[in-house]
Amino acid sequence: MVPPPRFDSVRFENYIPDARQPSQAEAVRTLDGFAAGLGGAGASGTGRRRWFRRETKPAAAAGPRGVYLDGGYGVGKTHLLASLWHATPAAPEQKAFGTFVELTNLVGALGFQQTVQTLSGHKLLCIDEFELDDPGDTVLVSSLLRKLVDAGVALAATSNTLPGKLGEGRFAAADFLREIQGLSAHFRPLRIDGEDYRHRGLPEAPAPFGDDVVTRAAHTTPGASLDAFPALLDHLSKVHPSRYGAMCDDIAAVCLTGVEPVPDQSTALRLVVLADRLYDREIPVLASGRPFDEIFSEEMLAGGYRKKYFRAISRLTALARDAKALPAAS
């Protein structure tokens, strides 16, 4: 449970705050201080236990032991979350980073008590894309985090929106704190304003290519995949989303023909997960058919999962920009 490849080298120092959004620079300062505050005599200290004196848990006296990064898609929340992981003075095995889905998968694989035991020795747990769509999973993870807080583990999280939550493209901190049931006192909300950095000051994404161009690029790019978009969507329905990351391993580029609007919400949500895993691994996407900003319907973009869809459009557009050189090389 470490930051994905795209975030291997991110640090607070290479986060570029928007000068028009002072909350971004303030977030860097606050998180840097939070990381420094985790460097006391604990998991990354001497490591020695005192036999004849009861150890005090660090959580109680230090105020909130968690931070919640509250902002819209593309303001760099994952960059900051991964930077916090890197900046925390502890060995990699004493801090964990994963998405909410990966955390629930861990509970499913190990069982609740074993997961508590496994993570209780950590100094920090970072949870990206905290899902609030499933009440059962939310209660499960809230119970897990409560056990970890009692064990002195510091927490950091970003989150997605609830179904039916309209308005801004971000999820309100007050709603997040209410949903995590009894853990709100342990989180300090950190508002991060701004526009999508993936497109800030950059040219528009390239228009889709022709089928022949995409096919030729796929055959001349080592490690590239080639799929018809409808066939890919059908395949995703037969693979558990927790396996999408493994499905992307050893893929150098994704080439898609016949991109078209997704037919239903279940398919759309599966595509969101795939877009996240491709983005994590920095895999360029070359496509023919419709532009990525046309694959989700107006109804979807106005509904409760709108934040996920806008994030997927943003990330797929960035990956399409990364793929611009593939046709020229073929």
C-alpha cells in the first residue's frame, strides 16, 4: 500500500500552487507541518519499547490526528496526499497509502480483526477517493478507522461525492465528517480551492484520430493494447474493479477504436475506475470516435456521481494529450 507510480516522485516542493488560490499554498504548509508532527518517538523513532513504563498514545493530546482534503477534481488532492506520505518520517512499511476500494479489498482479504492488527502498527494511513456511495462500506471503514485512531495511527483522506449531491464539483467537508460516524473530531478539514490543474494553461486535448491511425499506432507501439471501445466496456463488466489495476500492468499504451457515449450508469462507473488506474500508471490513451468529454450523458453529469465523471473526463483528456506523439512515431 504505497502511492501509485504517477505519484512516486511527488513532493510538497514540486506541487505548484495557483497564485490566485491562496488555500493551495496554505494546504502545503499545513500538511508539511502535519507530517513533521508525526516524527516523534513512535514508529519512526528509536523503536525501543520501555518495559516498566506505560506508553502514552500520541493521539489524545495532539489535537486532530487526521486531515481531510476538501476540494474539487484536479486541484491536486492526490498529489498532496502522496506528498504527505513521502514526507512523513517513517519507514515505508510503517505508513500505508491506498484508495478506499483498496482498503475495503484488504478487509475482505484479511478479515476485519487481522486488518486492524496489520495497520495498527503504522504511523500514517492515507485514503484516496474515500467512497461514500455505499453505506455498508462507509460504516465498515469508519469502524476500522476508529480502531486505528485508538491505536495512535494518524489519518489523511480525500473523498468522493454522495449520490444525489448536486451543486459544486466537490464534496463538502461537513457532509464527509457526518458520514464517517463518530470520527469527525479526529479530522481537520483542509479546503483547497482552484481549477483543474491538468488543463490549467494547457492547449485543448487533441481531437480523436481515425480508426486506421489508432490501429497502426497500436501495432507499432511496443506493449500497446488495441480494443474496440464497446468490447472493452463489455469486458469490464466481467472483471471485478479491484482487478483493473492488475489488468493494466505491462501495458505501455491503450489504443481504443469507436469511442462512444457509455450506455448506462453501471458501465460509466466501471469506466471511471479504469480511468483512475490508467492515470495512476501514466498510461497514454489514443482513441478514435467521440471525444472523452462526450462519453457521459448530460443526465450523468448532473447526477449524484457527477464528480467521478468529471474526474474521469479530466484524467482521460490528460492521457489523450500524453498519447499525441504515438501516431507520429508509427
